Amino acid sequence: MSSRVNELRLITRVAQMYYVDRLKQSDISQRLHISQATISRLLKRAEDESIVRITINAPRGTYVDLETGLRERFGLTEAIVAECGEDREESILAGIGDAAAHFLETTLDQGEVIGISSWSASLLRMVDAINPLKRISAERVVQMLGGMGNPAVQGHATHLTTRLAQLTGSQPQLLPAPGVAGSASAKRALLADPYVRATIEQWRRITLALVGIGAVEPSKMLANSGNVFTGEELEAVGEAGGVGDICLRFFGAYGAPVQTPLDERVISMSLDEIGTIPRIVGVAGGARKVAAIRGALLGRHINILITDRFTAEKLLAQSDNDFAR
């Protein structure tokens, strides 16, 4: 018994020096004449013996439990849950836009090739919230979805790319084609354009993708751009099981790609191509997008999610079977 007590006393002493006195492990090693490897082992024992209990008091406006739940349930590399005052689109866009801006500012690596999907209100908010980066610069920002459309709103897609390039000290690479061609033959003609080809050739070099996640029913921005399908075509997507899209590539409730003739008219990266990118960040939130976000998560079409607290709660509240009904 005395041996056990002496061992616990030593563990407690080491824990006190490390956690209370704030000494480095190397300093504790010198003071107690015990190897640093043993100090490290004793600190681990302090947790195992419940001598030390580490708790995190999450500050107001942060959602550690929701983020942990999303990471564990959907196998995400990272999940960021933004604070927003109310479960309304404007509040959600502001919250996730700010969170995505901070994420990019703090995690961008030198020389990255950033891919970005056009016609995304959440990504537009992100760009408007970013502070110019001074220590790190990307190589270029590449459009992943055709950025041409209705001249009245085309500036949004162009601004999204060129402004992000300016903020990250990189070069913009626009995709001078509509997201949706009028026909398969029109798409083939557009793909033959050398400027379009030059951008498509950059897709394989993308290291960080920033994508919106859309419901089958298009957002106001996308609808105004003209890069949309007819009501009948979208109804056919729904009948085929589609619940959402990334870069106008549709997928079902469990994330499986939904193949329709519409793919022959879309000028964007395919889901398989997007899946080869090391970091794929989905920036989306709101009640009308919950099914789409969940499908993107279950299909592993993204590995980082930035969303709002209301959407996160909905994603975690439902089982996979409930959501597919």
C-alpha cells in the first residue's frame, strides 16, 4: 500500500508543478532529477488516475460540443459552427461568412491554389469579411464553375474570384463560360475555347476548395445569374433522388451522385474531381439546405464544414434513416 501511495504522491507533485506552477517538463525533470520521458509518463498517469481532470469552458458564442459532434459523426477533418443571432438567412450568411473568412486567414498555406465555386452568397460574404493577408500569399484563385451569366449579376461571380485573389496576393483564374450551357453541343464548343481550357487545366492543381452547397431549388443569386435549369428539369432531379449540389453537380440523400442528362450541359468540376482536392471546405447553412449539407457530408464530398449553430443542431438531431425519408 505504501508503494502505491508514494507513487501517487509523486504523480501529484509532478502534476502540481506542471499545471499549477506552470513549469516546463524539462524544468521539472531537472528539479526532481527524473528523466523527461518519465515526467511525460507521470503526467499521463495523472489523467488516467483522475488526479488531473481537464475541462474546457467554452466561451459564449462558441459551440465545441456541436463541432465535436459533427467531426465524429461525419468523419470531418474540421467543423466550425458560427454564432448567429437568429435562424434566418441574413443572420446565418453573416455568421458563416465571418467564420469562413477567419478560417481562411488562419489556415492558408504559402503558394496554395484556391478553387472557388461561383454564384455562392455565403462565399461572397466570406470574401467581403476577409482582411488582406500580409504574411502568406496564395498562387492563384481558380473558378470551379462557369462564372458567366446575366450581366446584371455577373459582377458577383467575378468579384468573388478577383477580390479573393487580391486579398490573398494571388492571380485570379476566371472560367469564361456559363455554368450551364444551352445544350451538350454548346458545352463542347465552349470547352474548345483556349481560355476555358487554360482554367480547366488548373483544376488538378487546386489544394484548397471553397464551395457553397446548394439545395435543388436554386438560390436567388444563382437563379438571377441565369445558370439554372427549368422547373421541369429540377423536378426530374428530385425524382431521381437529388437533394443538393456542389458546383451544379447533384447528389442524393446519402451523397451518391445523381446522374442526369443535365450533366452534359454543366461546365464545372465533377464531384469525383472535387474529391481529389486535399481540403474541401463547404460553407453553407439554413433550414432549406439541411438535406443538401447532410448529403454532402454523407457522400464525403467535403472534409471541412463551416455552418451555423441552428443548422448544426438539425444535422445532429436526425438519424441517417430519418433524413432519407
